[in-house]
Amino acid sequence: MTSLRRAFVLEYATLGWNVVGVMVLSYTALAAHSVALAGFGLDSLIEIGASTVVLWELSGTGEDRRHRALRLIAAAFVALAVYLSVESTWVLVTGFHARHSSAGIIWTALTAAVMFSLAAGKARVGAALDNPVLLTEGRVTLIDGLLAAAVLAGLLLNAIFDWWWADPAVAYVLVYYAAREAHALRRPIAPGGPGRR
């Protein structure tokens, strides 16, 4: 299998996982009234857009279209940061307790493992292709895995110790990530490598 074909396989796997993830996280977030799960579900939706951008780029589409798509993704990250900031603050101020979510724990644990594996594959293939867009999106996938681990930690703390505040606290991690990604996506990608990190 050629490196280009591996890149397509990795991106379609990421895309497919996140499509399923949006559905799973929507259900678990509503069932548990969890702001962290809702935020991670929105992040998965944004990651679908990021994977689509890479698939366009790998298919040889124009650079202008790619930059427009990246700007749209940046705007989506800004909206995510604003939503999570308001929602998390409201939950902390009112003392609202999220319910325990076994399904959320299982899904975020699986997602962390899958995203770490996909990120490692994208790093290898991106280097082989000398493709800065794939390398950059691979780093987004790595952060997605780290975010899944953070959300998992919040869910476990709530389930084991009844630390209700862990759920909105973890959502603030997603706020930082979303704001950081929005800022990074506004900068152009340098020809010789990723410009975002």
C-alpha cells in the first residue's frame, strides 16, 4: 500500500470514528447532562471538518479552498470555546450535578486509544509524504486523544468520588484547546512543515 493510500485510510478511519462519536456522545451527554461530554461531541463534529479538509488536500484540490475551510474550522472552534465557557460557568455557579455515565466512560476510553493510534500513523505517513497538512491534522488527532483522556478522567472522578465539579472543570480544558486551535488555524501553514505547532 502506498503512503498516499495509507493517508486516505487513516483519514477515513478518523472521519468514520468521529461520525459515530457524534451520535454516541450526543446520546450520553443528554442522558448524563454532562457539559464535558457535550463539548467533546462538538469537538468530534469539528474534527469531522478537519478530516474533510485533509481529504480535499490529499485529492489535489486548490490551496485557496483549503484555507477557506481552515478558516471555517477556526470559527467553529471559537463558537465551541464560547459555548463551553458559558455552559461550564453556569454549571459551577448553580452547582448542577451531572449524572454518572458508564457509556461515556467506555466511549472516551476507546476514543483515546483509537486517536493515539491514528495520530501515530499520521505522523509516520505525513513524514513519508512530506505533507504539512497531514502532519498538522495528525497533531489535532493526538490532542483529540488527550482530550478524550481528560474527559474520561472527569467522568471517573464524578463516578467514583462524586466530584460533580470535575465535569465542568474538564470542559474548561476543552475551552483552552478550542481557543488554541482557533488561533493556530488562523496562521498559514508554512511550505516546509506544520505552521500550527
